[in-house]
Amino acid sequence: MFNYEQKTKQLITKKKFYKRLRDNFLLAFVIIAFSLSMGVWGYMWFGKLSFPDAVLNASMILGGMGPVDILKTDAAKYFASFYALYSGITLITTVGILFSPLVHRMMHRFHLETDNEEDDDTN
């Protein structure tokens, strides 16, 4: 999945690039769906929240905004603490997965242009 071409190779075709974007988007979606479902489960189990409230709290924490409901039990507070730490790392990782094909293509194109300019200067 993360088999990117090296800077000495040519850029991949647009069709392959769009496939890479799609694959990275799907991976990010799976990570977010898994993380959200774990958060919903935890808020329902430990926090005794209803499904809509659990989805709201899990979504807000996963998105980096913060909790909505006040948690009453220590177990729910511990869960929310660990879920918040996990969510921060997940948010950063998911953004990296989404943007890596774009940044790689931009950097690759820049290096190809720079290498071509250096080749022209030697002649």
C-alpha cells in the first residue's frame, strides 16, 4: 500500500495516483470507523450513555474538540482519558495518511524538476 516511487523514478500516472489517493482514503476511513466504534462502545459501556450521546462524545473527542457529557464513574473518566490520548494520535496519523500521497507527489515533482535543471547546467 505504501510503496512510493523513489526520487530517481518517473512520476506515476494520474490513474495510479488517484488509486493511491483512494486507497489511502479507504485506510483512513477504516481507522476512523474503528476508532469511533471503540469510542461509542466505551462511552456506552463505561459511561452508561445512550447511543446518540455516545456517538456525540466519541466524535467530539476523536475530532479533537473535547467531551460533551459529564461522566459520573471513575471507570468512565479513565476510559475517556485513554480514549482522548488515543484519539489525538489517531487524528495525527489519519491526517498523515490522507496527505502523504499529495505531499509525496509534490516533493517528487520538485525533485524531478531540480534534477532536470542540474542536468541542463552540466551541458
